Amino acid sequence: MYLIDISRNGQPSYDARVNQSLDNYFVNDLKLPGHGFMFYVNQPSVIIGRNQNVWAEVDIDYLHEHNIQLVRRTSGGGAVYHDMGNFIFENILTDNADDFGDYGHFAEPILRALRKLGMDVQMKTNSSDLILDGKKWSGMTMFKSGSGLAAGGTIMYDLNIENAKQVLTEDRLESQKGQGVRSKRSPIVNLKDYLPTGMTMADFHEYLLKELFSVKSLDEIETYHMTAADWQKIDERLAETYGTDAWNYGHNPVTMTMRTRNWQLASWGMNWTVEDGKLVHLKFNPFFKVVGDLKTIEMSLIGKRLSSWTINRAVKKAKLKNIDNNILIEFMGNLLK
């Protein structure tokens, strides 16, 4: 594993719109071999999922009054608040997506490092959240592109919890329209009060990196330093898409519905859009690793008028190993009629 240094001209990057676009660049463009790891901090910002409705998730007035950035991820997931008291970690793999969907795999090194400090940290059952005393201190997300993936989450050291509560206050009228994937609000907690006395954020940062890379000194960590050519490409992407209000505010789905169901394995989510009687968008969101090809189901049904026969046929083509076909067919059939 190697560390990705995202500083520019010797200065760390705190711009959330810049930082949130980097995973896409490393997975889809640069494609460095091996296992990359990013560890950074964002200025005050709200990060929303690719298919979320800004107006249903965020108090826009509060956001502007407090100079909080709004940033849309290229991956899914819910809305979260970041600031300078919050770390973000991301695993970047360009040639091995075998662990896509397995949040526990990417969470375990972080959990192990914190347990060595005496903290009883866990992954919440049927969720991608990491918790302490029943409260969330990290929310994870990931995306897959070809043979590559990016997977990571937050680490709340001393987050401004009041800001988070205020800016993530939903608009109930907008929520009722059913547009966009809805966030699940959870009580949150900072790790600062649970860490050894006197451990500053800088100390915590150094400790985590040493543990994750199994080194005694940060100088021992193999590091990729972003180049001028890298930053030129990032600037182009920002100007074209990720830095624009059209992407961050306006990229909302028209009519998307989401439902979840708890199965024996874990929670299962599905969001979809129907226009003129045809399915034009379908995305599964399982919180466990599925053995089989869910993409086959999605691609088989998009563009079609749905029936029990088409759903049954699409599910069977996916050759799912750890999901009961009949349960999935019933779940989809009830929702997509």
C-alpha cells in the first residue's frame, strides 16, 4: 500500500470540491498499480450522494450563511457534513475490485488501530456506519468503475456537531416529492473525548498513518506525490463538471424512488425511476457483498415495461449465490408494478 500526497505546491488541499474529485481521477484516469490510500481534511462542506436531491437534504440558507461548500460525490451514499475536525480516508484500487461492496474489509484496518487505543469501535449491523457507544463516528461509501474501486469514509475527531445538525436539516415538503435517495440520520459522536489524554488531531493523524502502514516513522511510507500534469487534469475536470453549480446543485434526479428491506444477511436498498411506464433507472444498494451479477438485472430491465416474467427472467440471469431469488423477485415485483 502507498500513500497519495494531495498537496499542491507544498500546501495541503482543503477544498472539498477538489478533494472529492480525486478518487474518480485516480480510479478512471491515472490508474496507478497497487493499493493507494488518501488521508485528508476538508474545509466546512456538505457532501451529498450522486443521486440525492439537494433541496431535500440540506438547509441551503444555513449553508450559504456559514460559507459551507456543497459537493456532490460521484458515488452514492447519504449526505454528510465535513470540516477541519474531520478526517477522510479513501482506498484506491485500479486493478482489483474483488472486495467491492465489502465495507468491513476496508473498515477493519481503521477499527483495529482504534481498538489498540482502548476504544470499543464497531461496524454497525446491516450498515456502512462505524460506531462507538451506539453513535456514528464514520460513514463509508464506495464506487466501482471497471476493474477499479474507491472505498472510504470519515473519521470524526472534533467535528462541529451543531453545524452538522443545522445544515443537514431536511426540507419536509421537498422530501415528500420522493425525488432522490434519502439520507438516514444517525446520532454522531467525536472520537476526541475517547482518545488518550493530550492526543491532538496532529498526533492522531500520525498515529493512524503509522498503524495503517505498519511503520515507526512517516518517512518510511511509500508516497505518490501528485504532479503538475495531475493537477492540470483535475482543474479541467473541475471546470467542466465537478466544480460547477450545475453538477453540485442541479444534478438531481427527476422522479426517483427508494425502498429498503432487511433480509437475513443485511439491509437491501433499491432506487429506480419510471417514465412513461418504462424503467429508465435502476440501482441496487446492498449493504453486504453479493455473490452474483446485480448489474445483469439492472441492465436487463432498463428500458422495458415491467412484468412478473421480465423480472423473474432478469433475476435468474444474475446467478445470485447468497440471495434467495424468490425473495428478491417478490420484493422487486411489489415495488415495480
